[in-house]
Amino acid sequence: MKKQDLNHHTQWYVPHHFIFYPVALGAILFSANRALNYPDQQLEWFAITGLFLMLSWLSFMTRQHYALTNQNRTVRLELRLRYYILTQQRLEPIEQQLSFGQLAALRFASDDELPALVQRAVAEQLSSIEIKKSIKNWEGDYMRV
């Protein structure tokens, strides 16, 4: 697996991103084309186009919602555990001062950098991208959804 860093940490799910969505997009384009080129069946083809659009949107939203909600909980718990192991202090009081985006960015920091970077993120209100840019030893997240 390729080493992760700031410029390379996006994950793709091939069946979803490169099979389902292209097929759904093709079906949408096909049915929209039929609706425009066959005026006598226009209502039926627009209904089919709308159905494909709704199906694609619901598929995207459901997949993202369930996966990301679970992943966000896991990231939060992992960061709490790592911070406690490294500092013998709970992260929860500090966590209230950080957005989830900042917490998610902190997960890429190595154990050597994490405690100081957490303190710096709170003190300077670093954005998630600023946190990521501050990381010297990137710890990849190879199980991201």
C-alpha cells in the first residue's frame, strides 16, 4: 500500500465510485435523452430520470451517513485513547475546544507530535489543514471509508 501523506490520503471504493455511479449516471443521461427526444413518452422518461436521480442521491447519502458517523466515533475514541496513553490525561476536556475536523486532522500526527500539536491546535485555533501541514511524521489512516 502506498505511503500516506498530506497530498495522498483520499480513499476510493471501486465498486461504489467507479461502477455504481458511472452506471447510474449513464442511466440518468440515457433516460433524460429519451425524455427530450421522445415527446410522446416525455412524462414517463422524466419520471424514470427522476427515479434514477433519487436512487443515486439516496445511495450516496445513506452510504456516507452511516459510514462517516461510525468512522467519526471511531476516530474520536482512537484519539482519546492515544492521547491518554501518551499523556496520562483525558482528552475530553480539551476535545470540547476543538471541532471534529481538527480532531480528525490530529489523528495523522505521530505519537511524538500529538500532545504538543493538540495543545497548539487549542491555543492557536489551527484549522484542520493547518494541523495537517504542521505534521512532520505522518501516520497514515489506511482503513478510512
